Amino acid sequence: MNLPYNHTIYPNYLGHRTQKEASISWESSLFPALVQTNCYKYLMFFACTILVPKCDVNTSQRIPPCR
């Protein structure tokens, strides 16, 4: 998924310290199965923002997924 931002920060909301850790977690988690149910059109975006959080370049802080 192409996210609408270019700056991310770790650790993410699940405690992963790198993008590689987050990627491995995604592959073994329930997120792919949930996304395939199509029960919520923003689920993929929500899951991605938990794993690859947006970073506010002015404060160097994570921006929560629902903001």
C-alpha cells in the first residue's frame, strides 16, 4: 500500500524497532486475513499506520492512526 506520507518513525505502536520487524509481524499477524474480509474499507490504511506510523517532521513524534 502506498501511504500518503513520506516520514515514519520507530518504534511503532506494536514495539517494532525497524521496518523489517514490522514487515515480518504483518506477514504473521491476523491483519492480512482481516483485510481480505473487506469489512471496513479503511482497515488496510489503519493497519499500515500502526505498523508504519507517520512522523510529524516538526516534533519528531508519531501521529496516531486515527488522526
